[in-house]
Amino acid sequence: MMNEGSGFSLAWMAWTQPVAIFFIAIALMLVVFGVLQVVMPTYERRGFLPVPTTRGDRLFMSLLGSAYIHLIWLAFSDASLLFASGIAVVYAAVMLRWG
């Protein structure tokens, strides 16, 4: 979005602390996994998933699954999203380790 005379603006986004933490966490994950790829190149392996996956594949599936966990939580529960976040962290850890 361009404001007249002020250049690029991010005012359209609701930049709250949780949103900032979310984007920082995603950026840090990408940096860490990028460094890991350079230091210890990944290889395809089979876990409990029916297809061979790389470290990046499992990260992507973890992020996608975590988003679905939160959406389902919002649809069916009035409890705090911290519970959904806890479930998502456990899901991501299992997916990254054994997926």
C-alpha cells in the first residue's frame, strides 16, 4: 500500500504483539532450516508418512497442520488459543522427528 508522500506503509496489517511473534518465529525457522541445509544437507527418508520426505517437507507439513489445528480449534472451541498452540507444537515436534 502506498500513502501519498510517505512511501511504503504496513498500516493495513493489524500488527499486534502475537502477530509480530508469529512472523518472527516463521522467519527464524526458515533461517535455522536454511543454515541446517548448508551445514548438514538433508536427505529423503521414510517415517510414518507414506512418502519419503526431506526436512523442509516435514517443516512445511508441520506449519500447514498447525494452521489447521488452530482453525479447527477456533471453529469448535471457546477456550484459549494457547491450548491449540500447545497441541500444534507437539504435532510439529512429532512431524519433524518421526514424520
